[in-house]
Amino acid sequence: MAERTEELQKKSPALPSAAQVIAYLRRHPDFLYRHPELLDLQAPPARHSDGAVVDLQHFMVERLRNDVAKLRAHQDEIIANSRDNLGTQERIHKAVLALLEADTFEEFIEIITGDLVLLLEVDVVCLCIERTEGYNRRPKLDGLELLEQGAVDRIMGKGRQVLLRDDTIGDPEVFGGAAELVRSDALVRLKPSKAAPNAVLAFGTRHPGYFHPGQGTELLSFLGRIIEFGIRSWLDLPRP
């Protein structure tokens, strides 16, 4: 056993001595500049003082290290959010292109309630339209829901254009039979024309926190405006 241990020690590379480390750093004065992360592992020397003098150097260095760590974490968060925003932007652009390729109004609606689920990586997309006088029939297409008059303001809040909820229970009035799946949703108010009823474009996902109030709403609003334009164009409706 002793022979085996001695053999392993001979095969293991010898660690440099303190003198060798010092000599290397003197030959390469920019080493720590190129590897700043090593500074976080070093313990600064303490200043010895006598009497009632308190050495604050150690606490100051630790505070600086904590500040640097917070800055790095903040930087990582910004980078992650930027990548997420770029990904969302790419998905929205693909969704818009798909909508523009529709050959009929029915296909346009099917893309909204079907294809957008895959393109936007959510679990359900619904187009909810308020009832109008003389039209109370349930829509034949899946994902197309009929709301009572005044429901859009009641659900979203009067005047609110986009509503993001991070932890919610799916509303059957909005998501129909898919409501049980929804734990986070995004609602976008639609008003294609002054001659058209109020409507809501609803995105739902089973993952709590997928949508949250702190998110930007510009891309969702942009998609909503594209859908408004498409409905207005297909039905030859006047502008709002």
C-alpha cells in the first residue's frame, strides 16, 4: 500500500513553490489583470494596530467585493433579459409573417388561435369577442370565444390595453375548455374598427411567472395592432 502511494505521488505533478509563484508573477505583471476573478479568492493582509485604533481595511475590502458581486449579478440579469427579449422579438416577427400569409379570413383566425401557440411557445391562444345585437351563436372555431357585452372592460379594467398576470387561474370565460391549463396569462385589448365589437387577444401558459407585470408590453401591443389591421382589412371595416 505504501509503495502504491509513493508511486502515485511520483506520477502527480509537483505544485509550484511560493518562490516560483512570486517569480512567475514578477515576469508576468499583467496576470491578475487578465484573470481578475482570482482577486476574489485572495485574503487581504490585515493591518495590525494597538490601543483603541480599529482597522477597517478588511471590512472595506469585503464591502467592495460584495459590491462587485452585486454588479456582476445585475449584469448577468441584464444580459439574460436582453437575450430573452431578442428571442421574443424573433417569435413575434415569425407570427406576423404567418398572419400576413393567410389566404382567407378563416385561415387568418385559425393562425391566431392555432399557429400562434407554437410560434409564441405558449399553451393556448384565444380571440375573445363581445356579443353584438343579433349575434349570439357560439363560434365554430376552437379558440374563438364569445363574451358578454362589457366583459372586456370588466376583465381587463377600463382603459387598460395590456394585462399581464404571473400567477392566476385560467378564466373559462376567456380560455374556454383550455382554462384549466392556464397559470399565467397575457391579455391584449383589440378594437379593429369603430364598427366592430370590443375584443381581447389572450395568451395562456401553464407555467406561473411566464408573464409578469414587470415585462415590456411593446411587442404584444405590436402583434395586437397587426391583428387589428388584418381583421379590418379582411372585413373591409373603417378605421377606429
